[in-house]
Amino acid sequence: MIIVENFVEKAFRLIYGRCYDPTTTEDPESLGPHVVSALDLGVPAIAHDLSYFDTTFQVPEGLSRHVVSSMEVQANWYRELLEAWEEATSPPKTREEAARLVIKTLKGDEQADVEGLLAFYGLPHPLPPPPPPPPPTLIQVSAESPSSLPYGIQFELHTLPVDAKDVGDGDGMTVYVSTADPQESKSIPREVLLAVDQRLEVRGRKYSKRADALHRQIINSGYRFINHQNGEILARKYRIRLRGIDAPEMSMPFGNEAKDELVKLVRDRCLRVLVYEIDQYGRIIADVFCDGIFVQEVMLKKGFAWHHKAFDQRLELATWEKEAMGKQVGLWASPNPEKPWEWKKKNRREEKASILS
């Protein structure tokens, strides 16, 4: 009887957390395959079965009729679910919360199995949509992608879709341009073309190690293969520094927020890049347009960057910065935000690591 009491008490603790104070016990004969006494499906049922598994290492009878995986795989689910349930800040109280925990914990498993497990406990799937996020700060974008090249532009690039992981901070990113572009196709180094041909040949013979070594050689030459539209594209790598603005470094206040904003602007999008010059670190200094929107304008108006007057005297940049200051948005919500170029003077080593990354 003591074992039964401890088991039922543990089940209720999984449901209600540490606030549960046991005052009664249940007759084990009244417990169905995955329900607690008169309590029906949902949170009590799954909490009961997790406690039962913790004690006996057995999954509930009848689950196999709802899922396709073996009993061994089912046991792995319950180990993962038990760990996730116990580590949760607050145990699930509703069917929706329990369903979210199951889906998150078993996100790498077969969809049919996850749906079967949810159905077994009467948990909703698909989940009701989460509440909408708060509306973003609205800004009026005035600058448009120019139809002709402005004065000082050396050349223009059109990139492949940008990967979020290639955005380094709020004013810099790495992009790739297809070598099918006429401008690029004329300048591919001979050693890169040779490595590409050799890689294609050894891949046909399934020499994967040699193919990987050739790809590393191609990468070290400033090129790489990008997966795009069910195939591979040879692309050239460019490191971009947004002209005329300076965003907070990643170690500074609003550094992460500035990077996140830039990611939102360019992720999975093709960019138009107008290049002014190449700096001492090999980065191209450029104006960047995304779907016709001037990226620097958005970063300034939302308060995620300073106008770097020492390197760019365009009046519109100063105007957009002043507009953000007046609205106290972004970094301008702080009374006296530190300028990144002043911060860099005190942190030269970290600045160099950021530039070279």
C-alpha cells in the first residue's frame, strides 16, 4: 500500500508541482491504463504515466495502437518527457501546455508518432496559434533603391539569399554571389576552377574525403558551394560593412538587438549591394538594399546604429539618426549611450577579433 501511495503522490506532484499536499490515496484497481482515478484524459493522464514509467520503466498499454515505433523507442520518449516535465519551471496545467511540451521534446521524432501520442492522451494537435507578438515599431522608409549608380560607386553585386548565421553584428555580414553572374564568371581563379572539376570527378566515384578536401581548398580561396533550389551553386564570398553607420558592438548594450534587427531585414533575401570601396580588412564598404528598402535607413530610424559622420557626411543619415533620438527608440532610450568608436578605443583586442570573424 505504501508503494501505491508513493506512486499516486508522485503523479500528482508531476501535475501540480511542489504545491501539492497529499491528503488522500487512490485504490490502484480504479486506475485505468493511463488515467488517475476519475480524472479523464489530458494532463492527469500523462502525468500518471510518467510517474508510472519512473517507477516501473513501463510505457502504458495501448499506446502501440496509436504509434508505429517500437516499445524501445517509446521508452526513450518517456525518459525524455519525464526529464522535460521535471525540469519545467512550472509543470503543464492545461492540455495545450502539455501538448507544447510533448511537441518540443519529441521534435526530432516521426510526426505520425508525435500525433499518435497526443491523440492517446487527448491532447490538441495542431496547437491553437500562439498570441500574436506586439506590433513592431513602424517607420516610414523614404530612400529607394536607385535606378542608376550614385557617384562614387565602384561596382554592384546581387547576392544569393542571406543565411541568418552570416550576419555578424548590426553593421556587418557575409554574403555570397553566384559565379553564374557574368561579372563573377570572368574572374574565377584558375585553381578554383580546377578544384571544382576535380571535386565533381571524385564525387562521382564516391571519394567523399577527397571531395571534402577539395571543397575546403575552394573555401580557402574565397568561394564555396551553396545549396540552392535543389542543387549546388558555386558562389564567391564577400564580407560587407554597411557604409555610414556604426552599430553597437556585440559586447555593448543593444549589440544583440542591433544584430537581430539586421537579421530580420536580410534573412533569406537577395540583396542589392552598391560598393564604394574595399577597406584594409578586405571588407567591402557598401550601401545595401533589400526588396528596395535601404538597410542603413532602417537601422538608423529604429535606433540600432549611429551615423558615423567621420566617414560619411550624407545629410539624410544625420536626419534619420536625429529622428530616432527624438523618439528615444532603440539605443536612444538610454540617457547617454556610449558610441561604438569610443568603446573600440578602450577595447582594441575585442574590436580586432570582431573584424576578423
